[in-house]
Amino acid sequence: MPKTIKKIGVLTSGGDAPGMNAAVRSVVRTCAYHNVECVAVYRGYEGLMQGDFKPMTARSVKDIINRGGTILKSARSMEFRTVEGRKLAYQQVTKAGIDALVLIGGDGTFTGGMIFNQEFDFPVIGIPGTIDNDIFGTSHTLGFDTALNTVVEAIDKIRDTASSHNRLFFIEVMGRDAGHIALNVGVGAGAEEILIPEEDMGLDRLVESLRRSRQSGKTSSIVIVAEGDKIGKSVFELKDYVDENMEGYDVRVSVLGHMQRGGAPSCFDRVLASRMGVKAVESLLAGKTNYMVGLINNEMELTPLDSAIKGKSKINLELLRVSEIMAT
Ligand code: F6P
């Protein structure tokens, strides 16, 4: 018989992502709607172990739907990976009377939550929040859409100066070890080449493609490089290689870095977050645990956490082909 859920905790963990605050808002307000208490857990699993909690009401989450980052802060916790750390966390949630947790984060967050559930039979539901979009069981993770728009805007700005100076730019984008951001912004910003970890293009093909672009009359080029790309050279080494092996190129590098994680969430991410928060809370109230909420065929679906963690988000090969054709 699943236990009655009277108080739900919510935390954010891992790399922050635009839309996390909208998801926190939705969790808190869905609890209020169902007359269930809600508690904010600050600083992810670190705060869980330390009892860094704060009761939340529907009014506690006003004016945050449009804010990037996470008001609950985030942290990557090594101690929670230990049995002692998780025991501490269980003592804290028991003392606080918290019956279940909504975990907003990536696969590392879900792994910790799944183990916590297994050790203490404690209900957990995950909401996928990471700009990488590298989580199985959802077409979109929170923050992905916003990050795409942020990065495309940055690349458009770089293209202005690239075309003014007839330059080749290597632009590194985030994605830890997934090429979803690189592939989408590469197509969206009209890049000549896109280097992603899922498809090792190889240096020779890159050089050949750049030569073809030049022969077709292009005087400036943009090459998007996913930070997890496997071509074996960093963007700076790629610049050096072109400088040393290709005539007539004036090469520059731009590493976009953490600005890709900031900014006000897009409407898409705000709506997605609001839907996911409702689904997560109502799933817990229905006695469900160890699932991740995801967008599948535009519907809110549940995927077992174990599958979400072990699964691999697939790169859109049709988009890869589009990018090749657009580079003509
Ligand atoms: O997982 C999201 C992400 O932004 C990755 O794209 C990136 O590689 C990583 O986090 C950076 O981690 P940190 O913020 O700890 O430097």
C-alpha cells in the first residue's frame, strides 16, 4: 500500500537550466492546488543532507517563471554518493515529515534519486532539467529551447564580424558529450560545418569542406564545435591546424561557455516546465515513484528512471543531412 503523500520536497541539482524556476513554481502551485504541503530543498543533495529546507506557499514562487537559473540553487554533491550521506538525507526528510521528492536535474540527479529510493523506499519523480537535451525519455529537457535561441543569437553576432573580416570562426558550444545544441544551432545559424561527438567527421573531411566552401565563393565561414566533439583537437588546436595547413585563412575562435546556461526561459520552456511540474506532483499523489516526466509526441509521459538514466538520446540524423545540404 503506497504511503499517503502529505508533504512534497522539491530540489534542483546538476548544471542549472532556464526553466528550472518555472518548474519549481509549478510543483509548488500544484501542491497548493491539491492541499499538499511543499518544501523547498536548497542546494540540491547538499541541502537535503543538511536539512536546508523552507516551506513554500503558492505566493512563495511569484515572479520567478521568467527568471533563469534556480532560486533553490544547485550543487553537485560527492557526499550524497555515499551511504552515509544518503542516510543523513533520509534522517533529514524524516525529521521534516517530507513524504516524497521532485528532483529537477540531469541523469546524475536521477541516479542519486533512484538509489535513495532503493535504499529507503522513498518516492521520487524526476523532471529533466539540462540545456544538453541528452536525456532519454523526452524530446526536450528544460532549458534546451532557451539555450538554442541564446546560442543562435550569439552566432549571428559572430557572423557579422566574420563576414566583415572574411574570417573563419571555430565556435565551441556546450553539450558535455552530446551534440544536440551544436547540431540545432548549426542549422539554425547557417554554419558551414558542425562537429558533434556522435558523428566523427575527421580532420581531412573538415579541411576538404572548408576548401569547397572557399571555392564556391564563400569568403567567411562558421564551424560549430560541440565541446564533447571527438575530432581529437580543441577549437584552439583546430585554429592552429588551419593556420599551419591552409593558405589564405584568417581564423578566430570563440568559446561561448556558461552564457549558454543563462537568460530568461523561452515561452516553450516555461510551458514545458509548468506541464512537467503538474505531471510530477500528480504522479506522486497517484502513488507512482521512480519515474521521469518527459515530453513524448507532445504529451506528458512517464519513463522509468532506470531507463532514462541508461537510455541514450539519439541525434536527429535527418537534421545532420539537412546541415550537410545547407552547407552547399
Ligand atoms: O550539463 C550542462 C552543462 O552545461 C554541460 O553542457 C557542460 O559541459 C557542463 O554543464 C558544465 O558544467 P559546470 O557548470 O560544472 O562547469
